[in-house]
Amino acid sequence: MNVFFKLLCIAIMATLSFSGCSKDSGSDEEWSESNKKTTLLFQKGQYQEAIAEGKKALQLAEKIFGPEHKNVATTLFNIAGSYYIQGQYDEASPLFQRALQINTKVFGPHSPEVAPILQAQASMDYIQNRFSDSKEKFNQALAIYIKAYDNSHPAIPGILENLAEVNKVQCKLDAAINLYKEALKIKPDNENARKNLEVIETDRKNIDELIMGFQEKILLEPKSYIFIWRLGNLYSTKGEIDNAIKQYKLALNINAKYFDALYDLATLYMAKEDYEQAVDAYKGAFNLKNDRYDVAYSIAIAYSKQKKVDESINWLKKLTEKGYKDWKRLETDTGLNNIRASSEYKNLINQLKGS
């Protein structure tokens, strides 16, 4: 994954390399040269030197262009990349986040200029076993590229492969298989993706052996909530929903704050149409990560399914307060059918259309 990230960083640095727009061309050139030097040092594997030069470039960028300029985002990303490639995630994370905030403000949340930073964050989440967050960011980047370029952007097959690998690690084999197939439709000559697909399809055929393997691992490491959660995902893949729920609950007994187990537990309760239990689990997940649009959205759906109109609309309002604007999805999602007659719902949709 580090090799992938290094290549990704190099590609993103090129994508985010802007020409300055300062009236002071001399100062502009000084920043540009420092930024290029930072990139070259990174490519050579001289990460500490790249960080030192990147900090100089950052000071120049903030002085010349201001603290919320796109060139500041470029420089922040370059520094973050050098920290991350060395495993210094705590140093990298706030730099990536600031770069994302700047480009979101400058270009908008659905701009292709935002997507590469989301990819980098998703990669970092993956390495730190934050699989749900990784998938969320990869999916956001994917949606941005598809909206802007259909399937023609060269990053799309790679993101689909990354999503497939995240699902594979989670033991969500059917999802991984489908994602690899999507990637191969776009880029059929990708032999690496084809080989990975063959491996996962073999695992899927031998899922009972995988289950036994995880059961043995859990006997050796009974407190490993991640192993237990993955076993739950295998049962879910096999269609043994009650067994999957049992494993998720066991994982949560060990770590009550494990987001992925809460989220997957809620998803299975939704599939069983046990909406009250689904709401409880989703709320637990939302309390851990209140920036996740998909969790708040799912709670709104669960309340709508129960015909609890006020509760559903309140959760939709939470979404809009956090910047959610996709009124077309709200209007076409059958899960919200039970609240559409409400005047509050109609007012909310009108507000989103006018924003």
C-alpha cells in the first residue's frame, strides 16, 4: 500500500501543481521553484528534506497568495505526503484536511480538484484500519470523477480496485468481486486486477474454509474484535444474517466504540426490516463520527420506514446543516416515500433547490 500511495502522491502533486496568480511575478516564481524542489525531493525518497523545503514553500505561499489559496493547498499536500510515506500519520492528517478544506472552498465540494486529496486520505484511512472511512472517501472521489468525466478519467479504475481491496480486507467478498469486475470493464487489459479477481472468486467459493480459518484465529486471539467483525462479514456474505449479527455484537462487547461493527450491524437490521434496532445502532455510529452523511441519511430512512415523519425530517435537517445538497436523491429515494406528503419535507426540498 505504501508503494501505491507513493505513486498516488506523485500523481496528485502533478495534478495540484498550479501556476501562481500573484501580481509579484518574482515572488510567485520563488514559491514555484520551492514547490518543485519539494516534489523532486519526495520523488527521490528524501522525505525529511522534502518536509523542510515544503515548510519554506508553505511560508512563501501563505505570504504571497494568502492562507486560503489553491497554491497553499498544493504545498500542504506535498508536506503531508512526505509525512505519510514515513508513517507519521498524526502529522500528515491535519495537513491533508486543511488542503481539502481550501480546495473545497476554492473549487467547490464536487470539483475534480478535491478528489485527489480524498484519495490520499482514503489511502491513509486504509492503512490505519479505518475501513469504513476509507470506503467513504474513495466513494466520494469516485462520484466526483464520474460526474465530471463519466468513466473516462484514468483514476477511476484505480479507485474501483482500491475499493475492491478494502472490501476484500473486510471480508465483504461479493462487493469486492463486483468492484473488480467494474474496473475490468473500463480497463480490460489490467492483468493485476484480473488476477486479484480470480483470487477473491476462489475465496468466495471456499467461504466455509475461510470461516473456519477465522474461527481458529479467534480461538487464539479471543479479544480481537476485528477478527470477530470480519467473521461476521463472512457470515453476511454467505447470507447467514443472524450469525453475522451475533459476531458484530460480540465485537462490540469487546470494543463498544468500533464504528465499522456498529455500521454493519445497523445495515443488517435494516435488511431485516428491524428499523428500531437499526436506528439505535446507526445512532451509536453517528455519535462516534458525526461527519458521516451516510449514517445520518440512513437514520432518516429508518425513521421514514417506521412512518415517524418528524424524526426522519429532523435527521434530514441535520444533513443539510452539514452541507448536504443532493435534493434529487431525496426526491427519488423510495425509502423516504412515507414523509413526502409532509409540508416540512416539501419546504426542505424547496430550500435545497434554491441553495
